[in-house]
Amino acid sequence: MANIKSAKKRIKITERNNLRNKAARSEVKTLRKQTEDALLKGSEGKDTLLKKFLARIDSAASKGVFHRNKAARLKSNIISKARKSAKK
């Protein structure tokens, strides 16, 4: 356990940030699954889900939850799946 006041504060801040990052990662993961399912099934809400997923991934990348290259990779993968499902 930390003895110095600033170290104690950093522990609190780190815990808070970890919770925030975990929530953001979980939300992106859930949206990704929902979007992929919608694309496979060809449901009507797939476009709105795709937009929402892309917005959330950009938001998470700008806040430092994901590295920008990982965000780009996730977006690229889901867009290529969307294009494949549109061809069917």
C-alpha cells in the first residue's frame, strides 16, 4: 500500500480509469457481436448498428481505450463484413 499522498491518489485514479475503460471495451464488444449478427441475418437495423459501432470505436480510440491501429482494424473488419453481406 502506498504511503505518499500522491501515490494514494494515483491508485484511486487508476482504479477509476480501469472501470471506465472496462465499460467502454465491454460496450464495443457487445456492439460488435450485435452488428455481426445483424449483418449475418440481414436484419433491418444493421445500418444503425453499424453506425453506432463505428462511432463507439472512434470514441474509445480517441479516449485511449484502444490503440488507433486496433480501432482501424476493427472498423475495417466490420466494414468488409458489411460489404460482403450487401453483395448477397
